Amino acid sequence: MASIDLNSDLGENEPGRVVADDAAMLEIVTSANVSCGFHAGTPEGIRETVAAAVRGGIVIGAHPGYRDHANFGRVDVDVDPATLQAQVEYQIGALIALASSAGGRVSYVKPHGALYNRIAHDEDQAGAVVAAVKAIDPGMVVLGLAGGAVLEVAERAGLEVAVEAFADRAYRADGRLVPRGEAGAVLHGPAVVAERVVRLASEGVIHAADGSALRISAQSVCVHGDSPGAVAMASEIRRMLRASGIAIAPFAGA
């Protein structure tokens, strides 16, 4: 039986900037990429999300980003590798502490936003992120974009990796994501997106914005919690996967 993990970026809410319904998404996904505080979220909010994940048996991943709260971590930042490594170590360490206090653990690392996109092609910054993961806990899995530099760097460093695809983001023909500032970068139709995920899980194929077919062997699919109608979309994806006989299970151990 085919199997796929569903993940979502959570723990990003704060007073005056509520972006997702964490409680509802945790009823649907099998893995939670929890903000580590640099791009969004508050310590108390992040702790609440982590505790809810632990209660629901959801696997927890660290979601570190650039130190750029004003732009939600979605603007590229030129930072030297040593500084970036320290910042990522700091973020992962903070989430590990909050998870531990709730009786849980952090099983994987998926960088956020602009950092995620940068390390898909920048080996220097990818190396800094990988070094941070290895220094904190080499048993954690690195989750990243198919074909991304960070996955190659992580494998060379002896870390376990997992490939991620995006349910609600458009792809370019080269396998990169269409930048959020471009028209059509984020997909919104639950039925269309769910059908796309079913085909990805069953056939390993997803269509790029130009109509070309990309072959992606993904272990996890991301549904962004901050997208309009995110809960309805995630629910439909889960329903259609099950209706198609595809198991939904985490890629990393709890």
C-alpha cells in the first residue's frame, strides 16, 4: 500500500497576527513543523502547539527560519554560515526544550520560508543548517525540497533525509517552487489540490505550472496552515487519500 505523510507549518500565531488554526490542523496532519520563534510565534503559543501535538500523537519537527519577524521569514537574507548555524542551533534547542517540557521530542528539521528556498540551491547556507542539526542531534531527519542542495549536503554528513512536496504551491519546470510574489504561486481549490496529492502519492508525479510532469518521490506533503481555506483543503486531501487506498503516516518516528 502506498503511504504518505501530511505536514503543516504551525506554532506561528501571536497576538495581532493569527495565521492558522493549529488545533484543527493537528486533527488532520501526521507531522507538525513548529515555529522556533524567529520568524513568527511566541514562547507560550509555541508551547501550546507542541503540547497539543504531543496529546494527539503528532510527530514534531523544528521549523527554524531567518531572524526576520517583520517579513515572516519570507525574504532572502545574506547571512554568514557561522552566524546562521548559531541561529539555527538556538532555534532548534528552544523547540527541543518546549517539546521536552510537554513530554515530547523533536524528530526532524524543516527550515522555513526564504531559508528553505535558499538552501535548496545555496550549499554554504545549506551546510550551516546541516551542521546545526548534526551538532544538536544527528538522529533528527532533515526534510527538504526534492533535488535540493540541503538534502545532498545532509546525506554527505551522514544524516537521514526525507523529500517533501507541496500540495498547495505551484512548481516551475526545474522543480523549484514558483515564488509567492508571482501569480498562481499558491493553489486554492481543495478538490484540485487533493487530486494532485493523490497522483503524487500513487504515481510520484506532480505537474508544474507550464503543464510539464515532474517526477518526485516524496515521503511527506505540506499543506500550509496559513493559506486561505487551509483546514478545508487539508481535510479534503486526507479524505481523498484514504478513499484512494493510500495510507497516511508520519515519515519520522515520534
